[in-house]
Amino acid sequence: MQIAPRTIQQSSVVSMMVIAFTRRATFAAAVRFVRSVATCFFLPQYETVLRPALRPLVCVDDPLDRRIPFRPEYVQTYLGFVHLWIKSCHFLFRTFGAASLPAIRDFVEGITSLYHSASRVYDKCQSTTTRPPCSGNLQLRFIRTVDPHVHCVPSLHVMIVVYTWLRMEAIIENLRMHAAPSLSRRDFSAEVEYLRREALAITESVLYIKQHSVNCVPAALFALHDLLEGFTVEAGDRFVDGLFESDFPDGESRGEIRTHMKRLHRHFLAEKAAGRVSREVILHFLRSRGVLLSPARPDGLDRPEPSRLPVT
């Protein structure tokens, strides 16, 4: 009997976690994901806290970042990036049943690959941004307490939400047509649009709460070309053009921010076309345009005489 569907928004993170760790089809992928988050994202950051000279650390602030207002109230949206992809998986299971488990396994493996891809940059050069005080917002203060904030470029937040939106669109279409003939006529466009809107909102939130720079977004889009089949520069442009459509006070700055992101995305692609591998493209950007910080202060707030890293 077909399991009654619910929306992605109504799906459950806890239920999906139980399914992932109790089903043979998904268990190994779930374990690999948890291990990768620890080893690729968190442990290298705390290594830097304990051994500041271990890796170069650069500040990737851009003058355009000052055009984006600091809005700590967007922290809840920022925290939703994990819920978004896990709820999407639960939606697949609730809608298509056990037939969806191989697709869920492959999707989780894809998310894991995002962490491994980003870590190949983080291992060579870490990056941060300048963040204003956040007194009064307990959630933001907690994030800043536990997050060393030295893995900014490329933004895993942006990579994950864009990957979730586009990969889930393809998975839903495939399952609809091949795994559940009874649902072949069902319209899933509302769910895909929900994923698109959430991807945009979460991307905006990383900029509003100053966890990332405008430079982090095109770096994330560029990284997706190696990880998301069929992803194009035009798809990246359409995504960037959807940012800050509402609730942004300065229309001129919005246009300049979008233009900068699209140009930097294209710049990265041009460097790759000239013969650099993707990791080296991003590392070259960090070395040439990032400001080398005092290793003892990864928040970037104490650098009386910043120097430039050599271009290689």
C-alpha cells in the first residue's frame, strides 16, 4: 500500500535519521556522512584553534559585504540547511516508500562528497570573515562559541542547499516515472519550488549574519560543477539573480552584488578552462586576494598590518 505523502516542510528529521541508521540500504552511507562531517569540517577547524600555525588563514572580506546589513534574526534560517536536505530525504521515503532507499543512499553519498570536495581546499588554506558583535541573540552567540569560523571558502551551506534543490528535483522526477507509476501524474512542482526558495533564503542568511562573504557564494557554485551533473553557469546565474528579491533596502547594491557573484563564478570557470584543477583555482583566489591574518586571531578582528599571500 502506498504511504500517504506529506510535504517536505512537514517531514521529520528524527524519523529520517532513524530510517537511515536502521535500514541496510542506507546505514553505511549515513555512517560515512557522520564521519566525514567530523573529519573534513570540524576537526581541522579545532586543529587550527589548538595549532594556529598549522595552515594559512586568510580573510575573504569584500567591500560589497558592507552593503549587506547585519541581520542576526536570520540565524534560524541559517540553521535550517541540515533540516532541508534530511527532510527532503524523508519526503522521498514517505512518498515513494522503500523503492526510494537506493536514491536516498546515493543522495547522502553526494552530500558526503561535498564535504570531501570542500575539505581539499580547507586542508591547504582556511578562510574567515569579519563578524560584528552579536550581543542579545543567544543562537548566534552559541554558533560563534562552538564554530571556529575558518572554513568559509567554498561555502558548504551554499553547496548543500543548491545541491539539495537540483538533485532532489532530478530524483523526484526519476522516482515518479519509474518507481511509482501510480504517481506519474502527480505534480511535484510545489516541492521543487519550495526547495529553490529555501536554497535562496539560506544563502541570503549566510550573508546577513556575516558567516560568509559575497566571495564565498560564487566559489560554492563553481565547486558544484564537479559534483552536480549538468550544472551550468546559466543555472548559477539564475540562482544568483534570485537572491535578495525582497526585503533588501538598497536596489543598486543588490545589482552590484549579483554582478560580482556572476563575474567571479565565470572567472573561476575561465581559470579552470585554462588548465587549473578546481581546487587550485580556489586556492589561487585565496592566495592572491585573501588577506593573511595573524594565526592567533582567526576572527580577523586583530590585524594591524595585514600582508598579502604570494600568488603561485
